Amino acid sequence: MNSKKFSPVILLSLLLLLFGCKPGGQSGQETISADVVNNPNSASGNANKGTLPAIKFDDMEHDFGRVIEGETVSYAFNFKNTGKSDLLIAEVSTSCGCTVPSYPKTPIRAGETGTIKVAFNSNGKRGFQNKNILVVANTQPNTTVIRIKAQVVNPGTEK
């Protein structure tokens, strides 16, 4: 084997490994560092819930009703921190790429409110759609699921 023949491939591979990935998440998306999220559970599973933040949504589910295929609809889930300390939302993920969330990246103080906005793109969808949105925060439990649903109809069959 000729080592000169393989050296450009090795060099290219090393460059891709070093510079190909951005630190800090997906495509430069800003997220809260895991260092600021305190997990209060001990090995016994007991936690002092009295001092933790708590997230309470006005609505856990939103039904868009009938949506014409190709429409993009959105909804704002309002919530309140009903706990005793700052609420930090670490991540909001969805069950489908057709659903895009946006959420506060700064702490929500005890007693304050916030909004998680969700946009649903019905392009290429048909029939009943039920999408889960997973909210990960420094609460106990640390995950909360909210949902959107819609009945997507074909524009040619809609009267």
C-alpha cells in the first residue's frame, strides 16, 4: 500500500472531525447548559419538592380542528411557574419535524408566566394528526408532555 495515496483522505477525515460539528447543540441552536439544571433526587428517589420550580400549563392540549393541507397553524401554550425557585426549560422537542416549537431560554421566576409557541405545518399530511411536544425542565418530574391535534383535509375535497 502506498501511504502517500491515503494521506489526503486521512487529512480530510481529521479536518471533518475537528471542524464539522458545532459545539452546543443542533445547528448552532442555543440551549441552557446542563450545569444549571439541578437534579434534586437522591439515590433513594426522594426530593425536596417544596423548593423546586413547577410548571403549570393553562391547556395541556390544543385541537386546531379542520386544517386544509398545506396550511401552517400555530398555538401558544401559556404556563406559570407555580414553584418556589427559577424554572429553566432545557429543551422542547416534538414528535415530528412538521411541528416547530419556540420557548423561553431565560429563567422564569417563581410566580411568573411564559409561553411555548408551536407551529404545525400540514404540508404533506392527511387525516387525523396528533403531535406530542416534550418539555424538559428542572421540575419534578423533569418532563411534561403537551399535545396538538388537527384533522387535515385535502383542499379539493373541502367544501
